[in-house]
Amino acid sequence: MKIFGKRDMAPESQPAEAQIIPVSPTIHHPIIEASALRERVLKEIDPAAAAEIPAALLRQQIEKIVHDIASEDRIELSGREQQRVAEELANDMTGYGPLESLLNDARVTDIMVNGPSNVYVERYGKLERTNVRFRDAQHIATIAQKIAAQVGRRIDDASPMVDARLPDGSRVNVIFPPLAIDSPCISIRKFSKRSLALQDMVELGSMSSGVARLLEIIARSRLNVLVSGGTGSGKTTLMNAMSRSIDHAERIITVEDAAELQLQQPHVIRLETRPMSLEGTGLVTQRDLVWNALRMRPDRIIIGEVRGPEAFDMLQAMNTGHDGSISTLHANTTRDALSRVENMVMMGHVNLPTKAIRSQIVSALDVIVQVERMRDGVRRVTQISEICNLEGEVITMNDIVKFEFGREDSQGRIVGQYKSLQAVSAFADRLEYFGLDRAWNEALQEI
């Protein structure tokens, strides 16, 4: 197949080699800036032809066109500046424009585009401003629309908010004017290519070896767990790590808004919600998927995050023989997590008495694990609490482990220690049933 510039015609005798060539090598212009060079190159490329050739070949041909036009028009740009123009054009056509370099940086976990010259990233748990630039607000909008189109969504003035997922699983949120006053905004939570184990998290300082052992036992004992924490605190990472202790013989069904879990077991069914189509149909919620999961003979149900009425269905699943289920939610402490679950249940069942809801919570949940991104950028397990029983209308809890701040070292890293509750656990019978009661006590001694 032959691919030529918009106004260039190639004789049929030429070899069938995919190429994009400049249109008028005889036309000369005075010295122009990089932006003008970019516009000049765009005029030479046939978009339909460019869309049909491999990305690597397209990049090569764009680089050649930039070099040829810069030479012909005597554009005073260095080789590095010409390369930058070619790279920007190639990223716009084959990828996500200025975001490409950030998406390819393994150190970056979050990307926040606040405006054309206002782009932040999170590296090692801390926010920093980058030198990444978009040409203007329209450039941001174009990249955002490209992302939305990939998942069959649209983003414009009429539909100014969208959640999407990149091919690598990274979560994307976009909001357009007039809701975002100054510029379209893009927020990306990158998909980790490496699934951390509990031991990896010990080495990163997220927990002690004793706490890691406790979490492993909790998962192996098929206790129902809620992982609580703020945005970006590492809830999904911890849930992934704990899931490594699940028996490979179990049938696991995951329910997520955006598929992030990286379970290592062979018998895993992954379910993902579906947004409403452009015609206003086809919406599938987490609650719909939880209902369906119950009919799929699961041993465990793992819900990526509960945000609304599906909390009731989560409790029902945990109360109907699906022990070992895990979910996450946003809360500041383990006690706050219980209040959040109660409020979310009431969102869909306003007539349920408070005592009935709390009774369901006590029957369903065994353990709440609190994680926090602390001011030194490290994500830590700060609290593990067990749910004991219902006394009157109050749910009683015990802290199994709690992180206590001690000091800050010379590098600004927080130093503290874990305190453990040396008492008989509310789920001691479960530990004994699985033969892990002795291991549990030994782990407590390590804290």
C-alpha cells in the first residue's frame, strides 16, 4: 500500500512502500517558529493514510518530514528541537500527546492536568509540578476526547464529565468547562504493572513483618475484610497483596468500576461495570454485578470499592456463606468505615432500622484494615481492628494493631512502632478451625 501526502500523486511504477512524503519540496518560506513548522508538517500528512500504518513506521516518517521541511525552508531549529516537534506530533497521532512521557515513567503513580502549563504528578507518594506543556486548552480537550472515544464515551459541553480506562488499565477522569472553570482537567491513576506481595510492602516500609503475617493469616482464614483509607492511600495495592494468600482451588469473582485487581489465582472471574451509552441505555452498576455474582457459585466475592447501595448487597453476600470476601471504601479510621457502610446501606434501604443494619454489619464483617498515605509519602497500614459484637445499638471493636508515630528521621521519613492487643480474638474459633491460632499468636509477639 502506498501512503502519500495530501496533494502528492505517486506513479504506479514506484515500489509499494508505505511512506508519507512532503508535498512541495520547491516551496520555500522564511524562518518560522516550531509552532509554524508543526502546522506545515500537518498539512503534508494524509490522516487517512497515516491511520493505516504501524505506529513505529509513522513515527519514522514524521521525523523525516520534519527534517526535510526544516531543511528546505531553512528553519533555524536545532536537531534536538526538530526531534521534539516530531515527537510531539507522533505522540498526538499515535498516543496521548504530552502525557506519553508521564505514562511511560514507572515512578509516576498519578497524573493531574490542571491546565496547559499546569501539570502535576505523584512520585514516591509526593506531588510535584512537571515541565510538561500542552499547546492550549483545546489540545487538552483533544487528548481527553481521544481517551473517551476509546471506551465509547463522549466528552463535550453537553456531557462534561467522564470516567474511562486506558488500555493498560489506568483509571482516567475528565471534566470539561463550564464545570471546570479555567481549562479541561484530566486525572489519571496509573495501573501498576507489578503486583506487590506483602513482603514487598514490608521492604517499602508500609508495615512490619509481624503485621504482614497477621494480614496473611486473615486472608487464609477466610475472614471478611474491609480495607479502608483515603484516596491514593494504597487500598487496592494492599487488597492485591492480601489476595495472594487465597487458596488456588477457590473460585473468586471480582466486581469493579475499573478493573485494577491483579489476582494470581487460576480460577478468577472479573466483572466490570458499564457506563450509560450515548443513547442513555446499557448502564450496568456494581449492584447489578454483585447480584449476578451471587448466582455464579463464588467461593469469594471481591468488590473493588463500595460507594453506594451496593454496600447492602456486599453485606448480604458475606452473610450467605461467601466467607473471605474483601472490599474497600473511603474512610479516615476503622470506626468511620463502619459509619460509612451504615450510611451507604441506608442510601438504598431508607426504611431499614439502624439496629438491623448494624446487626448485619456485625454478622458480615470480621476485620477492618486502615491504610494511610502519610506526610513522608509512604503508604502505611495504620490500624487493624476486629468487629466484636453489638451491645445495644453500639458496635464494639478492638484494635488488633495500631501504628504509633514516634519521630521523624534526618531524611524526613516517619519512624514509629506498632502496638498490639494481646487478647483473645473475636474470631479465635475461625483461627483454630484453620489451624492458624498458634501462628496468629506468634505474629502478635513479633509486633
